[in-house]
Amino acid sequence: VQLQASGGGLVQPGGSLRLSCAASGGINSFNAVGWYRQAPGKQRGFVARISGGGSTNFADSVKGRFTISRDSANNTVYLQMNSLRIEDSAVYYCYSAWVWGRGTLVTVSS
């Protein structure tokens, strides 16, 4: 069972990034997938989640700016991040079926 997160990078405030979480080895479209993030010196916190049925929920801090979606055919979940803020800088992790993927670093800086 593996989760591979990708898509992080350096972006200016107000910019956008799309993160991908590719699942394999038993994680499929029936599994809920969540995104979490951890900034230096802070605890890992919830960002967004999509259920197997497609329902979504978001942390208050990202509502209206981030969206989450899934491509069931490719077992991939996307986190579209718009209007990025400096405080969104963190390592982003995806999580599903008790498995954490390796993080991808997002840096928002001018």
C-alpha cells in the first residue's frame, strides 16, 4: 500500500498549486483520502478530505480557496490550492487507509 504526494513547490502569495496523491496497492476509490500539513515547529493539521462517495470537507482556514477532487480511474486525489498565503507554507501529506504518504513541500513566499 503506497501513497505518493507530489506537486509542491515555491509560489508567490496569491498564486496556485495543485497537489496530487497517487494511491496504489489496495487503496482505491472507495477509500476516503485526506490532506494534512505540517509547518516547521507546528503539529500536523487537517486540511481537506474527500470520501469514497465524493463528499468533501475542509479546514476553516482553507475554505473557499482549496478544492479537493479525485480521479477514480487513476486512483489519484488532487488538492487545488488557490489564493495561497504565506501561512499555507508547510509540508503537505496525504493519508488514506491508515497510510501516510511522503510529504511534498509547499513554500509561499515573495
